[in-house]
Amino acid sequence: MNGHSFIEIGFGNLINVDRTIAIVGPDSSPIRRIVQDAKDRGAVIDASSGRKTRAVIIMDSEQIVMSALTPEELEQKMREAVSEQ
């Protein structure tokens, strides 16, 4: 994959680890505002397949990706992907 690290964020969806800025929980007011602003801009990718959003992934492209996996699960996947490089 051209030297890029990808992780699975649930339901067969992948993100590029190198383009990830932060992985946070969705429940705080500031994160809800960030998600709403991104929705207004059309910059939200919902990868939760209809499940409850348990993590919000902020990308360097100013897009927001919502996942049904927890931030802790995604952190573990990121650590594994980075250690494989």
C-alpha cells in the first residue's frame, strides 16, 4: 500500500494512520460542536454502519470520521500498525 499504514476502523472501513490527527470520544460538547461544524461543511464520514458512534477521528484534511470502535481499540490498532513499519 505504498508504504502507508492503514487501520481497520470497523465494518471493513480503513483510514490512513499518517493522516490522523486525533482520536477522541464523541460525548464532550466541544467534540459535538466539531462534528456538527463538519456536518454543516459536508466533511463527515460516518463509518459506524448505523451503530452508536464511540470514537471521532479527526483527519489532517479537516474531515471527521465516526467509528463504532472505542478510542482505546483504535489506539491499539494504531500502535500495532506503527510498530509493523
